[in-house]
Amino acid sequence: MAKKMRQQTRKKKTQKGVAIYHDMKVYENFERSALRIFECIKQAEKSSPGAPRFLYIDIQGHRNEAGGYDHDAFELIKDYALGFLRDYLTEIHTPLYDARNPGKQRNDIPDALQINHPDDGSKYGYDAGSLGIQPREKEPANRKTAPTVRAIADYLGLEEAACLVCWRRPVERAHVVPTALGGSMDVRNFALLCRDHHAEAPDVADAESFWAWIDYAELRDSPEKWVDAPEELKEFLQRSNVRIGKEPREPLSFFSAVKEELKSLYGWGEGDFEAVAWSELMDEFHSVLDTATGRHFSIDKKVSTYAWAYDIALRRVKGAAGRIIRDTP
């Protein structure tokens, strides 16, 4: 009996935990990061019930005018990880704080995560009521010229300057909010994109929607990241069922492509296309298009710009103007 008890004690001491790592990219806001971390914790409990969970968080970009972390990053670390999630974890490691659960890790993880925002004037999304500019930076640097590619890469947390979507080179400096719409020359108002993805990115007065599109395109085009990878890495990824290569997209008409993006990025269902009178929606759409979008690369129409304008127009027509929260994972 004593030998059996010693064996059980030894087994308990050597119980392995589950490490959960999330690198908050500059294009992820609080909502997307919080939902993704939550799903990882749920999956960890499902695959390893009761095992200790260790959460590691890194942050790319997300700096404020003082050089510290911005609202989204600070909220993710302080209020979400160290506040809400702590009971469901054994340890938490972040760029600002490390913490250990003083009690016993809870395993009764909720089925769904409900994110509610205090009505304290914080800017979480685009103000569709005013159609005003919505930059991510609150007090932009008073620069007259664009920062260097190296400075932008440093802010984005990139060792080498590469496209945020497909990791290809060379890159171009892409304004998050175009200067014609009030965007600044602050390093926080720039992304690095290859020419193809720069030409696809939306030209809108909404910084968070620009970053949401980058997040969407990065997931959509993820197989392209590994095109130039070493052969041994490609073989490993293929054994792990990771897709590699530039996959051909089904050719779509312009408005079919807009419809697909409205579904995939903005979460429209079939009912949204019939929610309001088409004539009323089109009047509002052209108002949004004229007031809060621009043109780049001499492209008269962009799928991403039109999709954003339709989404804002629908919300205004339905009376859902004001702050728009992008919480699609």
C-alpha cells in the first residue's frame, strides 16, 4: 500500500501542464485576441481535462503616444488575463506582469465569452453616427514625412520587413487611414504590405476596420506565407496538414466579391441583404462612400472599401449608428 501511495504521489508531482501562447499582433484588437485566447483555454481543458494551464502573452505594436501599451493591450493584460482568466489558469506570463493563481485552478470554463464594454467614452470602433475619422493613435506625432520601413517594422515587432499578410518581400508603406481622410504620418498609422495586398487593402477613415481587414486577409491567404520556406520546413508543415502555396481564388464579379467579404469579414447573413429597402441602403452607401473613403493606386473601386461602406451604411439605415464594435474572431 505504501509503495502504491508513493507511486501515485510521484505521478501527481510530474503531471504535465498545457502551455497556451498568444502573440497579440498589431492588427488584432482586444476583442479578437480575447476570443482567441478563450477558445484556446476551452480546447486545452477539452484535450487535457484538469491539467494545469499556463498562459503566455506577447504584444506586437499597440503602443500609445507615451510609448507604453495602448488601451487594447493594457485591457487584455490587466482586466482580461489577470482579472477574468486568472481563476481558470495556473500561471500567467505577460510583458508587464507574471502571476500565479493563489487558489486552485477552476475547470468549469463557460461555454461562451460575453464581452461587454463600459460606456465610458472609450473608442472601440468606428463612429458611424458622425462618419468622422477614427484613427488608432489618439495623439499622433507631428511628422511631416513618412517613417522609414525599418521604423515601421520595429513598431510592428518584425525582425525583417515583410508583408503582414503573406510575409513576402519587397514591401510598401501602407497608410492605415489615408492622409486624404485625415490620417497622420505617425508610425502607428502605417502597415507593411506587399504591392498586391496594398492594392487590396481598404481606403477608409477607420483604423480598426483596416486592421480587421489585415487580420481577415492574413487568415485567408495564410498558405502563401510558406512559399519561400526551406524545403524541410515545408515537408514538416505538409505532414501537419498545413496548406502551402498561393491558392487560386474562384473568379468572382466585383459585387459577388463584395458580398463574399461582407459575409466573411463583417458577418452578414442572407437576412442582412434584405433587411432594408435597397434604394435607402444605396443612398446611405453613397453618402458613406463620398464622406469616409478614398482612392489609392488610381483604383476607382476596391472590394474592401465597398464592403466596409456597405456595412457602415446598413448599420446607419438600421439605426445602429454610433460606436461599432468589431468582435468577430
